[in-house]
Amino acid sequence: MRILVTGGCGFIGANFLNLYVPKLRDVQFLNLDALTYAGNPLSLQSISDAENYEFRRVNLADSDATAQVVSEFQPTHIVHFAAETHVDRSIKYPRDFLNANIIGTFNLLEAARQTWGENYEGKVFHHVSTDEVFGELGETGLFSETTPYAPNSPYSASKASSDHMVRAWQHTYGLPIKITNCSNNYGPYQFPEKLIPLMSLNALAGKPLPVYGTGANIRDWLFVGDHCEAIFKVMTEGKVGETYNVGGNSERTNLQVVHALCESVADITNQSVDQVKSQITFVPDRPGHDFRYAIDASKIQKDLDWKPSQTFEKGLHQTVKWYHENTDWVESVKSGDYQTWIDSHYGQPGVSTK
Ligand code: TYD
């Protein structure tokens, strides 16, 4: 196997490489990453010298560079993580999402097709996607693989578009594709613009915890290590042309997540839970905020015998501890760009966002 990973310096890609590069010594890995704001080579420090690992800085929006590097590496498997993923950023900068998620995926599909020619024996193009392509749910119901697409944000619309292209490249050109649509991930190395790392760092630093609206929105939380194992399983054992939903079986309201996180922070820092909870502030809601996402993961469980192994409260506690202990990594991502986003989205320090 020769596995080409895109977006390996991002959150899920880095967790995937950190897990499988040391585990599969006879497999060669190539990581292509544009190193935009959310990509951090420090996330891969433990494998950067491994003999079965190489890194190339490539932006998939550059079709020539993408085609060249794919052809040089001659992958048997492509795992496509690279994407812009933050809904709030997509509302402010939608064009970045179209370029990265739609044009980037198109260029990668074309590069795979050119490199593989018609010889698809033993090849897999695995596209990593999200449950947000299905839109939002009310109080009840679950997303299944056959739920019609109804994306609501520029982010989810761009991911839905990429899913459609991946599917069409199989239907039209016979490219051996597989797609996974997963629920909200959390764990080490997630950029602190997303709910759990942002709240963890703010709670640890004694800063406000900005809950959108009333905190009643619901997400299904999946530990990133479980997600990586699901991807590997689908890539190696799943059926070509199929889509698999991957979920954590852990639906929580945002306020429940923040309360659980406050308990972990209190435990780690020897404060009272009430003291940490007093940092919670309710801020104006996100425009078009999807109410609820929830996954029916029975297909992957039945067909491939996969289910999440981590419980939410344990995984969350481990994650908060990780952000508490990995201060070098945390400092490295708090670049000027991070601060600019935080100031523009939540207001300048000392200025109320209510
Ligand atoms: P997020 O981590 O951005 O993931 P997504 O929007 O893709 O689900 O947000 C998760 C939930 O947390 C979502 O309902 C929005 C909410 N949220 C807050 O309440 N406050 C915040 O500061 C952030 C970033 C998110």
C-alpha cells in the first residue's frame, strides 16, 4: 500500500497519520498539505522522521502541482481530508471554502484519474466528509446514508458539492471511490476555533465561554481516534462506490458539552465547578445555525463491525487534559491569524459581544 493523505497537518489528518504511520511500517505515506492557518506541522512531530513518511507542501487548488505530486508518488490509496471546515469562517469568507473544498477536490479527482489511468485494480479514493451535508434535524430522527442532501451553510454546501463530484467520478469514469460522512469530532490537535478546543482553552485560561444562543443546539460527538479507525476500516474493507455514516452515539446539547467540560477543567485545575461555570456567557446566535445533527451508524456497524470505543465524558476529559498539558502546541497555533479571528468574531478583549 502507498497511502497519499491530503490535509495531514489538520486535525483529523494528523490524528490519522500519528496512528497509522508507526503502526504500518511497511506502508509508505505521503502527506500533502497547503499549511494554511489550521495546518500545523508540530502536530506530526512524533512521526516527522519516520522512514515511511514524507511531507510535501501542496495546495490542491493548484491543479498542476497536484497532478505532478500524485503522479510522482503513485499512490494505491488516497485519503482526502484537506478542507476548510469551520462554519463561522465560511459565513465570513465563503470563497475560501469553494476554492479549497470544491476546486481542491476536483483537482485531486482529476490527478487520481490521470495517474491511475484505467487501472483501478487495488486502488481507493476515500473522501472524508461530514453529516452537515444532510442539513439539520428537529428533535427526532437520524441521518442515514440515503437521507437527501440539504446543506445549509457555505461550508456544508461546499462539502456537499465535493461529495457529489466524488460520486459522479465513480459513475462516469469508474474511479474506485468510498465516502464517509461523520458527526462532530473532538480530540487532540483540533484548531481552537471549534467548540471543544476553544472552550477548553478559554476555561483553562479563566476567559469567557461564549455559548451561541441558548446552548440548546445538539451535536453528536465522535472521538477523533474512533473516526480514524472507521476511515481505515472503510478504506480497506468497505465496498467501492459506497457511502458510510460514522457517528459517536453521543448526542449532547452545547450547554451539556460546556457543563461537562467545566467539570473536567475544575477537576484538573482544583477549582470549584461553579467557579468555572461562572465563565459561561451567552452570545448572539450563529446565522442559520443548524439545530441538531445525529447519525444512524448502523450500516458501518453491521457491514464492517465498527462502533465507537470511547465514551463522551471520558474522551472529553482526556481531551481537556491534553489541551492543558500540551502548551507548546497550544502556543504555536495562537498565531496572529488566530488572534485576528477571535477578535473579529467574538469582539475585542473587554468589549461585550452581547
Ligand atoms: P463547531 O465546533 O463550530 O462545529 P459545527 O458548527 O460544525 O457543528 O460548533 C459546534 C456547536 O457549538 C455549534 O452548535 C455551534 C456551537 N458554538 C458555540 O456555541 N460557541 C462557539 O464559540 C463555537 C465555536 C461554537
